[in-house]
Amino acid sequence: MLGSSSNSKEDNLQRDDPARLESRSPHTCNGNESPTTKFRDRVRLVGAAILFCVIGGGSFLLGELYHISPVWLFLSWNSIGLFMILGKGFRGHFKNARFTAFFLLWMAVHGTVVVMLMRWVRMLYWVPLMGLELFVGFLSADLLFGIRPDRKAD
């Protein structure tokens, strides 16, 4: 039994196509992963997490100092988050002023919908309702401007 399981592992490793293995990691160079690249990526990840916490926490601290409701801050961060997630796919379309106005309106609606969902709707329904809101936004962008997000940007 023991010998057969190790042989199957070796067989699986031998059957793996090097091209397929290379496509698994974005940091391969001729099939070899650089340890310094891996370390840099981890340092950047930790740095991004710390920066996110400092900026997010700092915004709520300033909101407390200047008596700004946390709801407004949360709405703003949700809108900014929508831009960070979806803006890259629509990057080439922001030259059109009408589309830019539409996207700013969509950001405001998205932030408002998320705040309203958190306030008045059970958590069970959040994902389907946010999915519906995003679907309506994508459909509106397609119907009004005939554009779809660029899949290559992901």
C-alpha cells in the first residue's frame, strides 16, 4: 500500500505538463520561481494590508473628530471600492463624459444600496440583491453606451 501511493505521486508529477505547471504561478521565469520575487510579493501584500487598515481606520477617526456619520464614510468607501474593482474593466471608456457621469452615478447608487441592505435587509439576502444591483448596472452600461467591461483587464 505504501509503495503504491508514492508511485502514484511520482506518476502524477511525471504526467504534469511543464507548460501547464508554468501557467500556475504568475512569477515563473523559464519554469523557475524566483525566491526574491516571492518575498517581495509577500512584503507588498503585508504593506498593502497595513496601508488599507491605516487609511480606513484613519478615515473613521477623522470622521469621529469632525462629527461625520460612519454611514457616510461607509457609503463613500463602498463607492470607491466599486471603482477600484470595476474601473479597470471600463478604463478606455472614461474619456466619454456621459459614461463618466453614468459611472459616478452608479458608484453613488452602489454605496447607497449597500448601506440600505446593511440597515434594513437580512444578511442572507445581501449577496443576491447586490448581484442584482451590479447586473442592472452592467446592463445599463451595455444598453446606454453599448460597452462591456474589457475582460483582458482582469
